[in-house]
Amino acid sequence: MKRNLLLGLVCGLAVFCCSYAGIDKPKKVHTSVLWEQGKGKYNNYRIPAMVVTKKGTVLAFCEAREAGDTGDIDLLVKRSSDNGKTWSGEKVVWDDGQNTCGNPCPVVDMETGRIWLVTSWNNGKDGETAIINKTSISPRLPFVCYSDDDGLTWSNPVSMGASARDESWGWYATGPGIGIQIKTGAYKGRLVIPANHSYDDPEGKVRKGPYGYGAHVLYSDDKGQTWKRSEAIKPGCNESQVTELGDGTLMMNMRSYNGKSSRAISLSKDGGATWSPVSHDYQLTESICQASILNFGGLKQKPMHVFLNPAVAVGRTHMTLQASFDNCESWSNSKLIYEGPCGYSSLTRLPNGNLGLFIEAGINKSYEKMVFISMPPEKLFESGTLLTATDL
């Protein structure tokens, strides 16, 4: 009798431990190199952007370049239907010969399922300095296209210049990164695309001329059929990402040229039409680089935002993820994703609940590889670096 009782207790304890281990067993981190410098049909790949469609397909966009920020640039996309475990071959979304088709900034209309892709175009013979100085062959313009079949095919891009760009501006760029659809409040359903530009500024020093950098958003209340431009956010900020806070306020998180070594911030209470004066979040260190911010949604019954960038005051290294549980008032749980050279990034919530990261990284330079990472959000609270050079 005692033997049977003891055996029963041991077996019961074993079952309990196995069940508990199964519940608490940590999920694995998955990585995939989606594009790599010198491999494939193009010389270079940059500018990551990633969204999840209404059907749960992950779309990863990038620029395929022959050289730098202008010149012959095409837009590419890859698709994944299994949370990023496997990926399709690349598809060219837009190739305009020797011209520049860049800065992908997608947004998904979760009401219709249509995927809007807002991009930036310029004559490939024009460099950024000429565009800023307005001595270029043509202005740099925003364009928009869409997909109604989950990213398999795309409409022909259409210029948005008349409504989206002030004629006095020089440089123009969408994102880079992603747009959002407002989820709550009076502006629910509005599509919002972050963008930036250069403008005439007698006290400015951009490209050694009287120009400054500013940001703005494009927004649509008719499911992308027409777009309006917000007021400008300035001075000294450009590459931007937008997120919705818990009360419906929009926050622009921007690359700053104001000598603060931190991200520039502006708020909107009217769905992105007007913006507060520029301030800086000194918790978010930067060395003048693009960054990503995402309203992840609930985690352990708490709303969570996440922020990702090379978190150093000089250079582009130490890609770091941070979390906020108080609508971006404070940031904590800093998680080093990759210590080595790194650059731009994009964030999304994957259908399985993991956090999706799409980053530029390399061994010797920041832009050698474009790496997708699927990461259980709980990893944010664990010590140690997520990836090493051998993981790329």
C-alpha cells in the first residue's frame, strides 16, 4: 500500500512538473537573412519596412540599390505566411528604370484589407544636395500604390505630389518605416503616413545652405482614395515614425538634428493634422539615425509600446529594444538585440504574438545584411544579448 502510494505521488509529481515545464517553456528566437549585400540581382539592400496583412501574411519591403540614397533604386517585397519561418522569393514592386523608387512606407487598412504602399521618387540623375538646393532636374515626389491580393501584385504607382508636397520644399521622403491606422476615438480608421522634407530656413545649415529639416504626416479618411498633408513639425527633425497612444493622441518619434543626442518628439490631439512644438526624449539616445516605434498592444494585461534603434550617441551600433508601459512617458527593460554595426529598422506584431524585428546589420558595416527576427516579447525581460555575429 505504501509503495503504491509513493509511486502514485512520484508519478503525479512528474506529470505536474512536465505540465508546468510545458507551460513555461520559453519560445525560441528565429532569424532569417532576407537580403545580403553582394548577393542576388542587386549590389546593395537597405531601408527595411514590415507589416502584417489582414490575412496574417508578413510583408518585408526594402530598397534594392546600385549605389547610395539616389540613383537606380527599385522597391522589393518578400512574403511569409508562417510568421517569418519561411519566405517567398523577392518580387519587384516598382522599377522605374534608372530612377529612384525608395523609402517604402506601407500601411494596412484592416477594414478593407487593402495594403497601401507610399514611396518616394526622384530622377536618378539627381543627388540629394541638388534636390535640397532645388537645382535638380525634377523635384522629389511621393507616390502611392496598393495591393488587394495580400501583397502578390501591386497597382501602378500614382503621384501624390499635388496634395502631399509643398512646392517650396526640396527633399521629400516617406517614413522610412511604416504607417498606422488609428484604432480609437474620433479619427478611428484614419490612415496615417509619417514623412519628412527640407524647407527654406535663413538660419538653416542643411547641406551648407539656408535649409532646414522638418517632418509631417499624410492622412486619409476615405480609405486611401485621397490624402491630406498635416502642418510641418520643425526645426531639426526628419525621418519619423508615428504611434497611437492609449487616449488616441498621436506621437511622432523623429530623427533629430538639434544636437541633443536623443529622439525628437511631437504630439497631435487631432489625428495628425496639427502638432505640438518639438521636444526631446533624453531616455532614447541616438546618433542621428532612423528608429522604430510600435504600439504592441497588451502584454500581461498591460498596454506596451516598444522602441528600437542603435542606442549610442556616436556611430551606429548596439541595436537596442526598449519597452514602455505608460504611453511612452518612461522606457525600461532595455534589451540589447545586436552589439555590432547596425542601422535602420522596422517593428511589427506577428500573428502568433511574437515581436517581429527587421533590421540592417553586419559584421564590418551596418548595411551588409537585412535580418528578420521573430522574438517572444518575454525575451525583452531576460538578460543578455539576443544575437551575436554568428547568428547573422
